[in-house]
Amino acid sequence: MRIVIGEDEILIAEHLADIVKSFNHQVVGIGHYKAEIIELITKLKPDLILLDIRMEHEYDGIEIGKYVQYNLAIPFIYITAHSDKAIIEKALPTKPSGYIIKPFKPMDVYTAIHIASDKFRNPKTDNFLMLKDGIKQVKVFYYNIIFMKADNNYVEIHTSNKIYIDRNSLENLNEKMQSEDFIRIHRSFIINKTHIKSLTINEIEIGNQKLPISRNYLPLLKQVFIDTHKS
């Protein structure tokens, strides 16, 4: 596998790189701070990222994890310490492929990479939609979908940079996707709860949009908002 390492401590990064190489994987890049790591993974598009959860700024690793989650279909493993429990809880919504605990052992690294590589070779068939983009079909991964809106016999599927139109119904799409991340907020809207920014009794802010909430869905939304914004 082609692996990028994101770790701000140079000696630890080099030690981890040596372990990775000993298992016949290729380290294609090592980054030591947030901007450098994002540039590396965007340019190199590795098969896997080993990412320190805590760097110069406490939540840099999580911010990088969010970037990968929303913009790239690349699995990543957090490197973390036993004392990082609270940070790990904040990191869970970014859906990492695993964790390596510091001080790490070679077999821990091997096991985490092996599990992630199995997922990479045998990806789930239910984590994306095939949608038309002009004359071609493209994969739109669930984590990139912000919300879906019913429009007569069509559904608008909103991502951060594009709106796709699918001849379908919200009910059929929701049943097909079977993802716990998607919840209904209105007869015309289903949202991805990982993108929620704020909530009032009348509307929800998600992505760059504010959407109406039906009263029947408000209790569930309040609980979802609390669960996804725990400190």
C-alpha cells in the first residue's frame, strides 16, 4: 500500500515509517503539520493515511480527518495516546479505519494496516451512490452528501460542491442507502447528521443551507444534535 504519515514529531514519524516499510508497504510522504499533510494527501492520493490525532494544535488531526472524510475517499488510521480519550470521542464522527496507540508496537501497526487494507481491497458496496454527471456515471460517497431534497419525481442530492439530480423518491433512496447517518427532518428533506452546524425549533443549518424542520422530527433532531456535538 502507498501510505502517507502525518505526525508532528519527526523522530516518531521516522520510526513509524521504518515499521511501515518493514512490512513491505511504501511510505510516499511524511508531513509534520496540518497544511503540509493536507497538501500531501491531496496531491499523492495514497491508499492509506496514518494520522496523529494531536499535533501542534490539539484538534489538528481531527480537522485533517474531517477534510479527508468530506473530500477524499481515502481510509485513515489515527495515531493516539491512552490519555486522548476525550479527543477520540470528538474524532469518532470522522469515521477512521482504526487506531494505533502510542507507544506503538510493530505488530499493532501491522494489524491496524492489515485491517484497513482489507477494507480498501474489499470496500463496501453500500457506501456510495452511482449518479449521473452529464453523460457519465460517478460515485458519490455518502459522507460527501450534505442533504437530499424531494422535487416532484426527482431528488436533488446536495454535496459541498455539486448538486446531482436523480429520478427517484426520497423513500427509495433512504431505503437503498440504509445509513444511520441520514435522518429525515421534513417530508421534503433528508440530511446527513454529520454535517449539522446548528439547530433551532424551526430550522437546521447544514452545510451552507438552512432547511425547515417538521415539528414531528424535532425531538429526534435535538437528540442527534446533542450526540454529535458532545464536548
